[in-house]
Amino acid sequence: ATPTALMVGTGRGAQLGILLKGPEVLETTRAVDTVVLDKTGTVTTGVMTLTGVHLADGVTRAQALRLAGALEHSSEHPIARALATAAQEAEPTGTLPAPEGFTNVPGLGVRGSVEGHSVLVGRERLLNDRGQQLPPALAAAKDAAERAGHTAVVVGWDGAARAVLVVSDAVKPTSAEAVRRLRALGLTPVLLTGDNRAVAESVAAEVGIDEVIAEVLPEDKVAVVERLQAEGRSVAMVGDGVNDAAALARADLGLAMGTGTDAAIEAGDLTLVRGDLRAAADAIRLARATLGTIR
Ligand code: ADP
Ligand code: MG
């Protein structure tokens, strides 16, 4: 393409809410055949709310929320925001105790000490790894919530798993249409998430994605991109989180949600300014039109 065509394409992109790192990005955009979509914050709004509380015998709702919320107050994860907010609302004073020794366990959850209790909040695996098993009634509640497409967060303290808190995140109203448009351009969408398989399958079904890669630790998202590339696919990755930055950089084309973290925006080749996934399809159409190739 001529420099003029690339400049025109870049300008048209800006009108569509697509910011390119440089005009040459249009070349890789054109060649992509697979689009890997991060789930939380990319396909879904990423704004979670507490929608269910399940407790072991002898545990109160106030106690479970207080211990989990106090710890999550120190985390920036969307799940943490939901739990800290709900816990603050349940406190008569509106304030939560300060945790000690707060530690983020990437892709699994958080741990720390609250009012002398050693507390774990996160995926079941976080607790299982430390010898804590869910009682059968809580395991059943967790399974039911996940089958319904919600995220179940397990809370344990003083050596036992004692509560399951259910948080829900809504699919963005534009995501299903975005997936339809990507498919119409001949691209294969893939959903990638650290969340559990049942939640991922439920979101994938809602937006029309067949290929789901779930329960992936943050540091393994890059390996997923590399594996798809090794299969001979030309991979675009769309993401918003700190978690997604390495995969965005490794992908043939990294698309960052403009509503996401600075780390993702810096790692991407282009930014979807409005955080609307439909702009990913616009970017590909624009690249093909600018470079004069119909595939
Ligand atoms: P995603 O890839 O969907 O953006 P993450 O990799 O950030 O998800 O996290 C994967 C999973 O780890 C979450 O779905 C959740 O179950 C658990 N998790 C991570 N951080 C937290 C936290 N602060 N509190 C509770 N659970 C967490
Ligand atoms: Mg995300």
C-alpha cells in the first residue's frame, strides 16, 4: 500500500475509535485468521456484583463477608471490588478491619490475616492446595452457581473452607454482534479465561463462540497464543487486563480495550478506544479495505 493509503486508513481508524501504534499495524491486522478474546472485561463488562451467599454450619453471613471483604479491599480484581463493596454495606459502621500480610496469588485469589484469622479467598484450588476441602453442601452450591454461568468464590479461614460467595458479571450488550461480525469476516473466535470451564462455556454459548480455553493461569495466556501460532494460525488477541499484557505483546496482533489497564494498552498494537468489541471487526475490515485485499 502507498503511504497515502496507510495515512488515510489510520485516520479512518481514529474516526471508528481504533488507535493504531503505527500505520504498519494495518499489515498484520489484514493477515489475522484467529481472534482470541479474554473473557472478563473484554467480552463481559467486568463489573461484578454479589448475587449469592452459601455458608457452612455455624457460620454467619456477616462473618463471611467481613473476613472476605476485609482482605479483598486490598485487591483490584473485579471480584474483589464486588466482595469489598458488599461487605462494607453489611457493616454497621461501613468500615472493614485492615488485613495483615495481604498477598495476591495471581489467577487464584488472595490470602492474609484478618482480626487474627488466617483467611483465603479465591478459586477452590487455592484452598485445596492448602489442604482445605469444601463440605459437600457448599460443593453442590458452587457447582450449581457455575453451571448457571456465575463465578463462585470460596472463602476459608482457620484451616477450613467455610463459605461460597457467588458473583455475577454480565456479557456486554455488543459482544454477540461483535462475534457475528468477526465470523462474517472469516475469523475464528476463541474465548480465553482464568475463570472456570462452566462459567466460560456459559459466556461462550451466550455470544456464539465454540472454542473455549478456560482455567488458564495469567502467565500461561502467552503459551496459549504460542500454541495457536504453532498450529499455523495468525493470532489476534483482545484483552484489557494486566494479565493479558504478555499475550497481547506475543500475538501477531494485540488489541487492547481502551477501557482497560495501562499495561494492556501499552502492550497492544492497537486500542479499541470505546471498549466496544465490535471495533475489533471494524479494524480488520479497515485493514483489508486500506490494503486492497479481499480474502
Ligand atoms: P480472567 O482471565 O477471567 O480475567 P483472572 O486470571 O484474573 O481471570 O483470575 C482467574 C480466577 O482466579 C478468577 O476467575 C477467580 O476465580 C480467581 N481470582 C483471582 N483473583 C481473585 C480475587 N482477588 N478474589 C477472588 N478470586 C480471585
Ligand atoms: Mg480481563
